[in-house]
Amino acid sequence: MPKFLALSGYHNSGKTTVGTYIVAKLSEKGYKVGVIKSTKETTEETDKPGSDTFKYRKAGARLVALFQRDRMTLFIEDMPKEKDKVFTLFERLFFDYDLVILEGFKEWRDVPKIWLKRNDEETLPEGIENIQMVAEAKDKERILSFVEDYLGVQNNGDIKIFVNDEDIPLKPHLKLLCQNIMLGILASLKGVPKIEEVKTIEVLIKR
């Protein structure tokens, strides 16, 4: 499971500047980093009206993918409304990542945040929860050091089970049991890497 960390602050506080710096430095060190940027734009603004993907969405397709040679863009119409279910979607999309940076998301109280101030005189906003660090964009090296320490306490070996898109909590002994059962099954199969080389396992069952 990845660690999630939000870069929050007012407009022009340097969120993208700091975020791209962190992504570049961590990527150089071998970390797998993802980014989710919050925006007030609608899909009509992010997808060109009249394009083929736009036409498919208007026709009623609930999930449309634009596949290019170097990337794929997803347009998901059935986004859940509840924040906890949206976060569950994030966890599933970025399951094997080390870190996911959320740019914005200041109202999401459960997400740890670095609050970026535009200047020394700017006061912290009221009602923003889970602020782990306050800095300015010029402090990007100190911010990077904080993020690396934050990654250092990452818990490995996590297991997630989703039933009808609902995250089902598991106690530690059940997580260990599920892991051992799956590793035992894989050990008996041909074409599977050595067990010590297995990093992630994904099982999907549709009934």
C-alpha cells in the first residue's frame, strides 16, 4: 500500500513546484511515485467537446479510456460521492506505489498534509486538519527530507480485500493467513516467479 501525502495551500503557494521537485528526487532514488491533482474543472473542460472520447461518454459509456503509445487517459463517470470511497479507489489504482502525492485536498481531514505558505506573514487557515508540516516553496529541500522520513515508516506487506467495491477490514492474523494461503497456492503453480521475487498479488473474482 502506498503512503498518501497532500501538498495543500492557497493559490500560487508553490504546490506544483514542490510536488514536481519531490517526484523527481524520489524517482531518482528508485521510489515509485504517483500524483493526484485536485481541480474544479469538469470533464467537459478536460476532454475536448466533439472528440471521440467525448462522444462515447455522451452516448452513455461509464468508463472510457484513451489509449496512446506512451500513456492512457481514463474518464470514469461512476465516481463515488463519499470521500472514503473515493480514497478507496485511489488505494486500488496506486496499490503498488510507494507514495501518492495529492495536490490540493485541503478539506480532506484524514489525509496527512504539508501546508505551503506563500510568505512568512500568511497565517494558517482555520478548520484544516492533519497538517504535519508548514513550509514555503523555497524550503523544498527540507520538505524532501520530511517526505523521506515519512516514507521510512511505511508498513509493508499490507493486504486489501474489496467486496462489491467496499473495503473489508481485516485483523492482522487474517491478513497473515490470506497472505500465506496465496503464497502457498502460487508456490505450486508453473510460470510464477520465485516466492521471494513476488511483490504484489492481485485476485479478481466476478460472480
